[in-house]
Amino acid sequence: MSGTHELADLGAMAEFGARIAEALQPGDVVALSGGLGAGKTTLARAIIAALGYPGEVPSPTFTIVETYDPPAVRLPVVHADFYRLASPREADELGLDDYRVGAALIAEWPEQAGGFFAEPACLGITLEIAGDGRRAIVEPGADWLSRAP
């Protein structure tokens, strides 16, 4: 899964999200970076839907953290959007570590929370606008190397 992936349309984004969801395990972090409108929330929604969530997946831009628990999803998931954080310390004040126990984390704007890229269980994805589609630049942590789809 490492390298660059061209995502021509929403269908390709959904398929990409499904491949990530298939390999996702508790303790993993999917760190989604990119500019405004690059598709971070769209990809997060695709992952959560592929984990089995049947409902609307709201953007956590204002709530910062949304959680999804079995049986609605295959495994517990925390979807966080750190865009509004002024410093990484605010992620600690939110109790992020408590949310993450036994769950996978999908983090939008991970840089605002101090980043997660050094964690072996981090799948770093940078999304870019590429014409009418998107480009995903994927950097898997060590834990993802053996199970990346």
C-alpha cells in the first residue's frame, strides 16, 4: 500500500477506504493529511462505512472526536479532526489516549495534535487534489508493512 495511489472518483476513494478498513486493527492510526478539500473526511467516511457503519458519518470538525463502537462497526473506531487545535497539548486535554484504548484512530489534521507518524502502527496518508480526482501518498509504519492490502 505504500507509494502513490491515483483516486479518480468517489468510487475509487470508497474502494481505497475499504482496503484500509480490511487491514485495520485496534491500536492503529490512520493519519490523514492534506489541504482543505483534499478528501480527508471523505476517506474517513469510506473507512468507517467499510467497517460496517450503516449511518451518516458526520465530520468531527466542531465536536473534534466522534466514536463508533461494535456492533455498528467491526472494531471500535475514533474519528478525530484536529484542525481547530491550537497546540498538541489540547489533544492531551481532550483525553485522546483514553479514547484510543482498544480502538483504531482515524486522525484528520494529525499535525495539529503533534502527529502520529513515528508510531509503528501509523498509516500516514497525504491527500492531494489531482484534476477531478485525488492522489493519496501513503507511508506505512512498520506494523503496516506485513499486512497492508
